[in-house]
Amino acid sequence: MDTNEIKNIVAAFLKVAPDTITETTVIDKTAIQGSILIHRMYAELEKNGLSVPNYANIKTFSELLPDGKIATSQINTETLTHKTASSTESSIGIDIERISNFPETVDFRTHPFYTQNFTANEIANCILKQNPIESFAGKFAAKEAIIKADNVFKNSPFNQLEISNNSEGKPFFSNFELSVSHAGEYVIAVALKTPPLSEPQVAEINTIIETFKMPKSYKILIVFSFLMSFATALAFLYLYLN
């Protein structure tokens, strides 16, 4: 893929003429509004032969070129389903996306946008839904919200952040409480980081639990005492009424 072809694709997303793009042209989120459009641009580049592994760090057009400092960088291929949060403080992230911005395709499993931004498990889960694109939009928004809540995931490729679902269908990501809602053309996601409890906190909780534990014989005695009190109350009520 030559430089002019790259310029043509980037220009379409920047909404400028290709001949105005130089090596210093900014092509990050400050220049292209909307994270979906950023991801779609790199999907289009990959579709045409230019794969950029870690495009979250790219700021200018020169970094897309073969000798760019970012284009050939390596990424960690481990799926980040249980990555530990960077701090012990709680924080919240919110993201809203327009569902119509997600590309239509006949095969989500091979389309560059979806393979770049979703794991194989996520794609398999979403394509079984009545409206797959809505499901993809929900997971995408959840990933954006997670990143906003915890910058440790800022440079993580989206197809290495896996949003799973519990038995009730609720979205799940380790150390986060997630909520995803759809409203017409939009999807909104909220991610609340819930750091794991410290050892002193765990010890305190265990102490409270042990306090309320008691032998089975004690439980029987309490129930028996309650029944005796109830029977006595009925006896007094009977005597009073007669």
C-alpha cells in the first residue's frame, strides 16, 4: 500500500483533501471525532493491506508509514479478561455511541472492524443476537467506559479486552461493575471500577461473618424458645378472651 493510498483513506475520515495531508498531520481523536470512526479508519487501512497493530498510540500521519515508529510495534496478545486494575481507588467511566456508526457486513467474523475490536468469543456471542450490531455497540461502549474509568487499559487493543456475560446476560469484566443500555439510535455504557478488597478488609468481613455463625444446637434452641414464647402468648390471649 503506497503513501497516496493511505492518504486517500485517512483524508476521507479527516474530511479533508488528500493533498493537504503531510507527515505532521494529526490523525488521533483530537482530529477525528468519535472513537468508532478512528477504529473504522484503521479497519479500512487493514482491509487495503496496511495492518497497524497498536494504533491507540498513533498521533500523526508519519507514524502510519512503513518507517513509522508505531506502525511496527508489538502488542501483548494475551486477552485481558482479568487484568488487575492500576490503583485501589474506585472510579467511573461513561461512554455513548451512535449505533448507526457501526459498519454493516455479511460476515462479522472476517470484517476488519470487528476482528480488530472484538474477541472471537464476543463475535460468536453477538452474531447469535436478534440485532448483532446493537450487541457489538454495547460491548464497544463498555470497553470505552472501562478505559475512561482506568487508564491502565488505555493502550490495550480492543480485541484483547473481552466483555463476557453471566448466566443472566449481564456484561462482565473483572474488577468492574458494568451497565449497558440501548435507546433508539444510541447505546450508553457505564463502568464502575471496584478494586478487590485489601487483606484487612477481607479479614474484617470474615470476622463479622464468624460472629453470626453458631452451632446447629444453638439455632434449634433459638427456634424452640421462639415457639414457646408464641405458645405462651396464645395461652394468655385465650385466658383473656374467656
